[in-house]
Amino acid sequence: MLQERITKLEERQDIQQKINDSLIDTCTRLLRSYLAQQQKSQDTAVRVKDMSKTTL
């Protein structure tokens, strides 16, 4: 009886760990994607600013 409960708790813990790992992976991918997009926007803004300096 007790061993069954321990086994179930261990299984739940394994599932929870997999969910946590998946969430961490997803958040990491989203953050990297967001940061890459921000960098592209910043690079574009710098290029536009540089172009406006040369045309004036």
C-alpha cells in the first residue's frame, strides 16, 4: 500500500519535471526569438539613422 503511493508520487514527480523542462525550453526559445527580433529592429533603426545622416 505504502509502496504504491510512493510509486505514484514518484511518477507524478517525473511528469511534473518533464512539464517544467518543457516550459523552460519553450520560454527559452520564445525569449531567444524575441531578443533576435529586437536586435533586428535595433539594427534597422541604426541603419536608418546612419542613412539619414549621410543624406543630410
